[in-house]
Amino acid sequence: MKIFKVLGSAAATAVLAAALSVSALADGRVTVTGSGKVTVSPDTAIISVGVRNEGTDAESVAKENAEKMAKVVAAAKSAGVAEEKIKTSRLSLNPKYSYEKNTSRIVGYNASNQITLTVADIEKAGVILDAAFKAGANYGGGITFTLSDRDKYYQQALTAAVTNAKAKADTIAKAAGVKTLAPSEITESGGYNSYSPIYYNDAMESANGMMKAASDSVTTPVSAGEIEVSATVSIVYVY
């Protein structure tokens, strides 16, 4: 009899577990996607400027490039860029070849040195550009505007995304005549920043124009615009 009771208890437990399993599988689900967006003015400008030159002797070309870049860096510092916010992003010295009758020979060298300037005061971006080109920079990669504390605004966008998803779930549940209980799964799908980049279509022409503006005592106008920080979530609600 004792054995029978034990078996009976085990069987009852198995039946109960099966019933719970079926009940869980029978739960209704509402899956929604929510999105959130925060629009904010950027507070940081990332500027790229550089020096290019060429000549017939590698050592002379490299030396000339270094001297010109030293002046550009000094000008950037004088314009208000902190030394730790100046970073070399590209440096190269390459031979130039001449091809004749299926043979090649070195006829000169091209040197290039590009730096990235991180500027906390966006209003100084135009002044810094003018100073760099006036000091000898002759090409630029452009300006990118960004945020020093992106995470702060991403959290706001994420909160808005969850609120948006919940509103959708409530609308669906109400229309279907069911009561939404609680979220069972939440997945963050990631987000992105719209950075507002500015690029120079013709680097040399832009450089000449900026140097002329500097010589005319006119600061190059720079407009930062706005940045969009967005987030997306997917939430499964059960009822």
C-alpha cells in the first residue's frame, strides 16, 4: 500500500506538471515593437585637418610636412584646443612612380599628415578651422558634431521606446477584449545617432576659401544643427 501511495503521488505530480505546462503554453501573447527618439543640440565638434606636400627627396618632403604640421598644431592650441584633444589620425609618406615602356621608376614622394581636433565649444569651430588653414593646413576631412554624454540621451530614448511599446500593447489588448498582464520578455534592439557630418567636396578649394576668409577677418560659419538619438525595443506581453 505504501508503494502504491508513492506511485500515486508521483503520478499526481506528473499530471499537475503537465497541466501547468499546457496552461503555460496556452497563455496568450502580444508582441510589440516600440521606438523612441530624442532630439538634442550637439555639444562637441570633431574636426579633421591635414597637410599634404610632395617633392623629389623623401627626407626633405617628410621634414617639410612635419614643420608645416607643427605650425598647424600650434595654431590649434592657440585657438583653444587642448593638447590632449589633438590626435594624429593619418600619417603617410609614399613614393610617386613614372611608368614608361612597361617599367617604373620613383620620381618623387607624397607626404600626408592628418589630425583630429575634439572641440568642446562648438562656437569656436569656425575660428579653429580658420587658424589651422591659415597656419598651413591644406586639406580637411570635415566636421562631425556629436554628444559628450550620449548615454544620457540614449536612456531617455530607451524610456520613450518602452512607453511606446506599452501603449501599443494596451491598444491591441483592449481591441481584442483581453487584459494585458505583464511583460514576459524585453529585447533591446539598439539605437543610432544622427551625427550631422559636414564634408568638403573639394578639399583644396575649401582650404583656399577658408584661408581667404581668415585673411579677410571673417570667421568661417559653422552650423551644428541637431542630433537624433533613437532606441528600439521589442516586448512580449502575456495575458
